[in-house]
Amino acid sequence: MELSADRVAGGGASCGGPASHVQKVPLRTCIGCGGKAAQGELVRLRVVEGQVVVDRERSGGRGAWLHAAERCLERAAKRRAFGRAFRSSGVQADARGLRDLLTGSARKD
Ligand SMILES: [Zn+2]
């Protein structure tokens, strides 16, 4: 199969998409890697009785956002980012339990 010469040679100036249309997606900061991402790419965490849990209902109140990635979870735990994010040094982050919640997508309910 040969390439014929009927390539569309119109315009030529438009590469990529129009950048003028900016979507208003609220960006959140991952407390693990510090990167910013849309809410849909992050998992919301909150504290219930001193324990960090995944807030699936997005129930409001103070929350923290984290990539559903083990790497970010570990970084957050090492940096004690949970205590900082929740303004409470007494916050307990069960890294193992959270990892299951984040990466295992536990469908127990
Ligand atoms: Zn991250």
C-alpha cells in the first residue's frame, strides 16, 4: 500500500486541541506526593474517631486527598502528612488498612 498524495493540506496551523476552553475542575493536592490532580483522581480521606479512613461519601468536614497509590500512601505516612492535613497530631493512620482500601478496592460491601 502506497501513500497517495491526497493528504489534506489545509490550514496546518492547528496542532493539538484548543487550549482556550479551560475546564473548571477543582484541583486537590495529594498529601503524599504533593502533586495536584482532579478530585476524581484522588481519594478523599477523613478522620473518624482518630483513625484515618477513606471518605467515600465525601461527607464534608475536614478532609485530605491522596492518590490511590501505595507510593503516595507511604510517603504521606512517612511525612506524617496525615497529622498535618487534619491539624491533629493524634491522628492514627493505619497504613496497612488504608492500603487495602486504596489499592484493593475492597468490595466487601
Ligand atoms: Zn500522590
